[in-house]
Amino acid sequence: MNPAIKSILKKAGIICLSTILFAMCSVLIYITKITGNMHRLDGNPEIPVMETNPNIPAEPMNMGSGYWTIAVFGVDSRNGDVGKGNHADVQLLCSINAATGDIRLVSVYRDTFLMNSPSTDGYGKLSQSYMVSGPNGNVQALTANLDITIDDYISFNWKSVADVINLLGGVDIELSENERSWINAYITETVKETGIGSHQIQKAGLVHMDGVQAVAYGRIRYGDTDYARTERQRIVLQAAFDKVKTADWATVNNVIQTVMPQLAT
């Protein structure tokens, strides 16, 4: 090969490699920056589980490689705090298959009575465990009773959800008349507690909900069952996922910058 061509290719290779390394460093710096804005909750991650539950193995079950399991907690905080002292009204296990990208969400009911909850000498409600021991206590209660390995947790409050939905332009949700009869009281309280404006819903059917309305929809706890309540929570999350998948980078970046400081992990 012509030495001149070799020299050109070598320089081109160096430029490409330098560009890739620069891009990788830029991404790492950016991730460090945005995650650095997240809350780090005070608390001892080594909260002892009280006694071994005789009904399950002593060690968590190995779910296999390639899965990332995250406990997702939505708390009823009125002041923005997401640590202990709040009830976790949303309790989800999010399992991500690294090979396929599939995400599975499973609800755990907030009033589930669990053994080895750090909040009591024996049994206690899962949401109460969060109030007394924070997310670390909840993770350990879930791990001990469900026999799974939880890799991480993330906690959020009402305002963070309302902000996300608003930045994404709202979500379309089918609202029954029974749900509509309850939702407006929750809208009023959510506006008051988050400081985010909204309006009440006058008709049932397919409703384009803003952030506050979507939060209020997920909070409805009367008129049917807790099964229906957790389903509403998953509907809101799915609607938000669908909007993110079609959003442009500027919108996604705005969501990250706005919401990260309101989360804890």
C-alpha cells in the first residue's frame, strides 16, 4: 500500500478512536452530573432482618444473570422528602431483561402483612415498614419475604410524576364514571400539595390528563379494590413509557434534568 495512503488511514483511525473516546467520556460525565443531582438518603443499608422466616430459604433466590431488579417506591410525601417518615403507596418490582430489553412490572400491595419487617417485632404492613425504616427497610422486607434478589431501589413523590407527565405533554387514559366521581377530590389536594396547576374533570371516557390529573388517577383508593388501584398506577407508568419512546432528545433531557433532583436511590 502506498505510504501516503497508510499515513492518511492511520491518522483517520486515530481521529475516529479519539472521537469515540471523547464521546464515551462525555456520556460518563453527563451521567455523573445528572445522577449527582439525585438525593442520597441517610440510613444504614445493613438494617438487620429480625429472624429467618422458616417458610423460605435463608438466602435469596438467584434469578439468573442478565436481569436487573429494581424496587420502585412512590411515597405520599407532602413536602418533597422521599425518605422514612412517609408511607410508600406505590410498591412495584421492576425486572429488566438485559438481553431483550423487556421490562416487567409487578405490584406489591401496600397493606401486605409481611414477616421480618424491620418496622415491627414480627409482622407489619409494607407501607408502614417504609415509614419506620425507609427504603432500605422495605427492600429487606421484600427480599426476606419474596425470596428474590433486589439490586437497587428508586423512590419518588407526587410532584416528580406530575412534572414528568407535564413535560411529556400529558397522557391519554380511559376514565370510568366511578373513577371520575372520586378523582376531582384528589386533583384538588394534589394541586395544593405540589403547587402545580390543573383543573377538574367533568366527563368520563378517554381523557387527556395533565400531570396532576394522572397523579390523582393513580391515587384513587375508594369505589373499587386495591387491585384496581395498583392497576391504575401501572396504567400511568405505561402511558408515560409510551410517550418517552416517541419523545425527542430535548424533551427526554428536560425530563431527566427536572426529575433527577426529586428522586432517591
